[in-house]
Amino acid sequence: MQAWVIGNWKQNPATSDDVDVLLNDLCAAISDIEQVSKDSSARCQLMIAPSLVHLAAVSSRLKATSVLCAGQDVSAHSASTGAYTGECSAQQVVDAGATWTILGHSERRQYHQESNDTLLQKMTHALTQGLGVVFCIGETQAQYDGNQTLTVIDNQLAVVKAFIAEQPELIDSLPTCLIIAYEPVWAIGTGKVPTVTEVSATHQHIKQTLAGFADSLSTMTVLYGGSVNANNANSFAADPMIDGALVGGASLKADSFLTIATAFSQASI
Ligand code: PGA
């Protein structure tokens, strides 16, 4: 199965010059990864989600590579245009060169109070504009401590169920345009990670839940995110339930991103 390694740059880097430096390093690293892929049956699809202000420049630069470009969010209000100051629509994210967008990241849920209703609107706008969606789910530390992980995840996956109910004609296409990223909130940017066994069991639950929504969803890609780095990537990559990684901090250095991508690339052989 093809692995995915996605770099979420969040509100980084600070300047366009810094973006250029990172892109120069990445493009050199990426040509090494593409060489690995050519030399073997390894398959790892790379994707970068820069900040909106850098999206057009990054996507234009990455066009010559196999790396995909993603937004980090889209407007819930309208799929195209409208009087929504500060917002950017799915259509505009596509126009800037992205083919995917992250949705429902815990930082957006936390700082922007994103609810299931809002996320259903965003998912509908993105998918109907032809943008693939990396849909983030995961429990907080208190929910983890209270053994509520699977309940929280089921509640968050209700967005996918509601989307299917509204757009049944799109069900069969979802395995190619919807990716689930399981990111325990307590593991994001903290250096704390769940055990691979815990992640594997949670991914199994996610996959079974999705398959229960529709038969065609039995092949959905489920990524792990939260403090993935060059040192622990191999252990996550070795588990067949973990189809790749959504990487924050370690995606801001080309060498650590390359090491993570290589780990998943080699595990996919
Ligand atoms: P992290 O972030 O890798 O820095 O923990 C992951 C994410 O927020 O997607």
C-alpha cells in the first residue's frame, strides 16, 4: 500500500526568504527520495501544507516534483466567493495550486471552536471543489486519561458519516480523496507519543468504523500525527495499520522530513 508523509508547516516559516531556504533543502532531499522510489517498489507520496500566504509560491515551486501541495483550512461559509473577511474558500485554495487541504486540525478545533457542523460544511466545500481532505481527529489528554479515546473519535468521524448521507454519489471516490489523520492532541508538539500498539489499535478502530459506514470505505488511508520525528518514524512505519504520518515540527527541517519519508517509503515495500 502507498504510504503518505505530509508536512504541516502551520504558521511557519516567518518570511518568504525562509520558505525559499526550506524549499531549496527540500527539493534536494526530495530528489533523493524519488531516486529511492525509482530503485525499488517503495511508494511514499509526499505532501506539504504551507501557510496560505506562501501556498501559491510553494505549489508553483513543487510543480516540477512529485510532491503535492495542501491548504491548512478552507472557509465554511462559501465554496467560492462572498463577503467573508479574512476567509479563503476551497476554490481559492485550488486556484493557489493546492490539490488537498487539511481540515479539523486540533489547533483549529481549539482556537477557532470548529464544531462538527462547521467541519461538515468545510468538507463539503473542499470535496465538491475537487480538493482532497486530510481530516484530523484525536482526543485530548483528559479524554485519553479518562479512556474516552474511541468515543471521541467516533463523535469526530460522525462528520464523515453525515457527509456520506448528504452526498451518497461521492462515496466510492472517498478512498482516493479523503485521508484520516489520527492525532492525539496531547502528542502534538509535546514530544510525548502513544505506543505503536495503542496507535495501531486506534487505527484499526477507525478503519472498522469507516468500513461500517460503507463497504467502499474499507480501504481508507489512516495516518498518525503527533511528535513524529526522525528517531521514532521507523517504529510507526513498521506497523501495517499506520499508513503514513502527518508531521508538524519535524517537517520544518528537510533532513528530518526526508528521514521520516524514507522510513515510510521503505516500510511500504
Ligand atoms: P508535531 O505536529 O509533529 O509538531 O507534533 C503534528 C501536527 O500538528 O500535525
